[in-house]
Amino acid sequence: MTYKLPVFAVAPMINWTDRHYRFFARQLSAHAVLYTEMIVADAVLRGDRERLLRCAVAETPVALQLGGNNPGKLAEAARIGVGFGYSEINMNVGCPSDRVQSGTFGACLMREPEVVADCVAAMKAAVGVPVTVKCRIGVDDQEPEIALRALLDRVRAAGVDGLWVHARKAWLQGLSPKENRDIPPLDYGLVHRIKAETPDLFIGINGGLATLEDALRQLRHLDTPSALDGVMLGRAAYHDSAMLTGVDAAFAHPLTGAPPVAVDPGALTEAGHRRSPDFWCGVRDAMMAYAAGHIADGGRLVHVTRHMVGLFQGWPGARRYRQILSADATRAGAGPEVISAAFAAVLSEAGARAAAE
């Protein structure tokens, strides 16, 4: 793996981590690795590639997550994806949804590690960027100690560059995708053990991490054999997106190796998110300009702002911020001025509190 370790990543999430979200997230953190939502290989081969794969330089580093089980199709989709600027190709071996199961990929491939290995080998032969796998620790009645190691052994032999492990089983029958994110018990210890057994392979952990502090706890004891190489947060980072503003103070840039950024001691502080007023104004201005471009291309403001609603959790003025984005951004003809008004609701309150203190 070519990343500067350890890595902080935002997980691939269907319908959420689209290009609009990734642009927004990149305004909050330069050092987080971002992942696309899962894109099925067949869609890349047959669909509107520009719509599916467009990736702005400003978003990087971004990994493209692919779904499928056909080595040839995945290799061609990976090759096409790299042409759009992605810095990593990731194979989904963790999604338990019925739609994915019907295509015989995602989490059900935990039962077929040899197929996953063939897919990894084909993608490795097709592209020059890292190829990784995101998986569960097992499915249904599999024994995780056996199932995860079986997958690891196969993909490692195929040349995989890293393994992101959601530290839960997936139950393919009886639990919904949402329930599969919460009900199966977590086994972080297993992930640490397989890292100790394979110190030369990138192993990252995902599942149940709700805060940046949770993530950092998984990375303690970096000088021990079981020290993980990366942490990945999903819905927690999406719903409280200001969490990402703390990433750059704790993690180096994964591609350039630029060191963590010192926190401004004079920053506005709410819920542990410490950035200067100039920083927040910069986020506002960047999102207004981005939204204007999207609208000029025929899009709607809400396509962008729906990802921004959770930005100021716990801040004074946050309720009004959410109201403005939730109501005004959906109206016909809504423009970037809605973003300006929403930010004003928070920054004026936070500035007044800072001045009073």
C-alpha cells in the first residue's frame, strides 16, 4: 500500500458518498481518504461513465469501490476507473443487501474466497494503483476465525494491497442491511489478531466507530505487531461531518506524507471541532461556488446541500442551519445564497459566543 500510515478513511456508502458529498468532505479534511459509493462493474461497462465515475481533482485521494464477481468485468471497470483519476480500487465483499445478493457479490463472496482472489488478481494485472478488499469477518454460520483467514490467505496470494475489515458478521437472511450494521456483535480483537499475523499487509478496521476518539483508540500501541494501518468511519462521519475537521490534526496526508496540521488555538470551538472563522467561511464559499456550477450544469441545489445538513451538530444556531438547508434548498430556483444564509445562522451565533467569552 502506498499510503502514509496510519490512514483515516470515510467508508463507501450507497446513495451517500457521491461526488457532491466527496467535494464537501474534502473541504473539511485534506487528509482523509474518501471512497465512492459502490458501483457495479456492469454499470461501468454499459452505463453513463461520466455520470458514474466523474471525479474532480479537488476530491483526491479517492478510492473507487466496485461490486461484482466476474474477474474480466472487474478488471475492465477498474482500468476505466483509473482513467478518471482514482487512487485505489476497492472490491466490495461486505454488502449484505438483497439486491447485491441476487447478483452473487458483496458479502456472499465471503463464502467464495477463491472467486475474490481471482478478481483481485485480474484487477491487479489491469491497473497500477493499489487494489484492496472491504469485507466482513464472515457470513451466517461461518466461523469468523476461519472465514476471515481463508479470505485473507487467498487474496494475499493474489497480490491484494490491503484489507478493510468491517468487524461484524453479516447475516444474509433474517436481518436487513441496517440491522446488519448494528446487531451482529463486533469483534475488533480478531482484526487485531490477523494484523499481528500479517504485519506486512495493510489491515484497516471499520464498524461501530462513532467518534474520532474511537478511531484513534483502535490505533493505539502503534509499535506493536497488532497495530492497525487504518480506521474507517461511515455513517458517524456522514451525520456529524464536522468530525472530519479533526482528522488533519491527527493524521498525515496519505499521499504526500504532509504532517498533521496544528490546531489554531484561537479557533471557534464546539463539540471538539476547532477551526478558525476563516476556515468556515472558506468552506461556505467553496460550497457556494460548487453548487453554482452544479446548477449551471442543470442540477439542483438540494443535490449538494443534502450532504451538508449534519455539519454543525451541537453548535448554537445549528437547528436554524438545518431548517434553512432542509426547506429552502428544495424550493424551485433555489441557489447558492441558501448556503450563505445557513452558514450565517451558525457563524453569527458562534462568533457572538466567542466574543462574550
